[in-house]
Amino acid sequence: MDGFIISRKIDVFGLSLSGIFVFILLKLLNADSIFYIGLALIISVALDNGHVYMTYSRVKKEFNTNPLFFISVPLLIIGVFTGWMYLQIPYFWSFVVYFTFFHFIRQIFGINRWYMAKENNKNKIIDFFLYALVLLPILSIHFNSYMTLELYTPNDFFTYKSENIFISVIAINIAVAIGWMIAEYKNYKKTNKINNYRILFVASNVVLFTLVGYFANNYVEVLVPIMMSHGFQYLILSSDFESKIHKKKIVNIFFVLLFIGVVFGGIDTYLQELFDMDNTYMHENDFLTSVLLSILLTPLFSHYIYDMKIWKSNYILNLTKKDN
């Protein structure tokens, strides 16, 4: 049984290493150059905003199994978000930011679980180490005196600048990394088997989050490599699923989904630019504006919630079992 999910090269360079490559490239480029800005823009538009719209056909297929769920989710989001913004309740954008990071991390967890299933590995301690090793670097950024974080607005993150806490988190991070290596070694000695593709996937995410957590110079270098890793993984996995559904070559589906990402991600980005996010939410007590901004955010959050269902659907699980 092969340990990869799609293929050797795609798993290594697509699912594991893409975010690291982008981080290195950003480091090599001048932060004021058109190439640096262009790279960040392309990734945020086509892969971050764009990947939200790549699940359309799978949502369409799953719709008939539970139409009430797929209809109620966006309606509920619009209702809750409209009330939250119209009443000017605090921490709306902070909620959006942290839920986004939760979505990123859950995808990493899900792919790791997929790899573990291929080696019949049910060692849950690995889950703990994976969560810890991606969360700790993100946590450390909140205490980094030299880092200014923002995603939608400058006040998204709950930061507390403290060099002592920052260094303490690094020390804990190192200890947890050693613990993970020991756990993997013990698991190998116990089962006498190991999936090198999973080890590479976990290690690459540990390296990626370590780089953005401790070596990034600005918030672009934190967010864009993670967006690249997340969006590119999603594009590849979606292409693989769609190719099996439609009996088409994966490369053809890849470019179709990438085109969808560019077009709809571009439209999404353009519409976002029509709003002054911070001022609209904090200073304009206008019901129509609150509704429109809620509608704009609905595809993103519907995607977050739909994903929790469609990646666990019977149809997707059956496709996965065929791979094994």
C-alpha cells in the first residue's frame, strides 16, 4: 500500500512544501517590490479568497442529502452577522480572524488523519503534538514586540507584547517538538511501520509555522505562506476528488478550479475593497450596510461550515476507501 494521498510528487511539493517555498521567496524579495506585492496579491485572491468557491460541485452533490442544512447555514450566518454588526457588538473581526485560523489548522489535522488512516495509525497523541506544534508559533506572535498583526483591520488580534512570554513560548515549542519526535519513534518501534509522506507533511507544517511564527518580519510573511499552503492543498485535493467524480484528468480539473478561484476570488476581493471594513463595522450604524457586508462574508463562513460536512460525507469516504 502506498502511503501518499495523490502521488509522490504532488504530495511532497503540493501538500507539504508549497507554503515553505513561498515563505523563502518572500524573504528573498524586497518587501516594497512589485514582485513581493504581486505574489501576496495573487495568493490572497486566487487561493485564499478563491478556494472558497472551489467546492461548488461537491456542495451541489451533497445538497440532496440534507437540503435544510445547506440552506439554513447561509441564512443563519447572514442573520447573526447582520445583528452583530448593526448592534456594533465588539470583536467581530477578531472572531473572523480566529475562526479562519481554526479552519486552517483543522485542514492540517484532517490531512494528517487521512495519512494516518493509510498506515492504520490510531495513535491520538500524534494529534496533540500536531495541534501544539502549529498553535504555539501562532500564539508566540501575539507576544512578539516587533510584530504588527492584521488581517482585516489593525485590531484583529489580541496582542500583549512581552519578550519574556515570547521566549517562554519558544522554549515550550522546542520541548514539544522533541516530544513529537520521541512519540513518532515509539510509534514506529511499536508498529514497525511508518508513513514517510505523513512524517514529511507534519514536519513541513511544523517548519512552516515555525518560520512564520519566529522569523517573519511582517504580517504578510505570516499570513501569505499559510494562505498558500492551505489554499494550494485545498485546490489539489479538490482537483483529485473532482477528477474521480467526473472521470477527467486531474490536471484539467486543477486548471478549471484555479480559473474559478481567480475569477470569483477576484470578484470577492473587489467587493471587499468597496467597504472600509473597520469603519463600516465600528462607526456606521446602518442596517443595509450591515446586511450587505454579512452577505459578502457568507460564502467564506458557509465554506468553513460546509467543509466540516462534505469532507466527512459517505461519498467522500467511499472515494478515500478506494484509494486504500
